[in-house]
Amino acid sequence: MKSKVISVIQWIIYIVTIVTVVAYFLKKVIIPGLIPFLISILMLSLIYTSRKRFNNGEISKNYYIGTISVEIIAFIIYMIICISEIISVLN
């Protein structure tokens, strides 16, 4: 059940991100911090997916540690970008 919910969340994030990018290019509509926030949520869902694959034995421990490390670093970076975009708009 959780994996279906995570999959639906991933697809919603994909669609919203694509619509946001298209809106930016067509109408120059800018929503500060939205895309980095969506991508950081996507990273959290990828962390969950990697953990599930590791628990099911589909990937090795070294591969799991490598992907988790990259996903956590990406999550932190995108959250910093999101916060900095929001702060720059408020100033």
C-alpha cells in the first residue's frame, strides 16, 4: 500500500514540475522555491524506494549506501536552494 502511495506522489510531483516549467517558459510565471521543494520531496520518495528495494534484496548493500548518500545530499541541497529562493523574494 505504501509503495502505491509513494508512486502516486512521485507521478504528481513529475506532473506539477513539468507544468511549472512550461508555465515559466510560456508566461514567465515564477513561483519561488516551488521546483526545488518538489524535487526535495521527490528525493525523499526515492530514499523510501531505495530502502524498500534493499529490504527486498533487489540491490546490494554497497549500492544502497551509495544511492542513499547521493539522495540525502541532493535533498539537503535542494532544501537549501528552496529556502534561499524564498528568503531572496521576501527581502
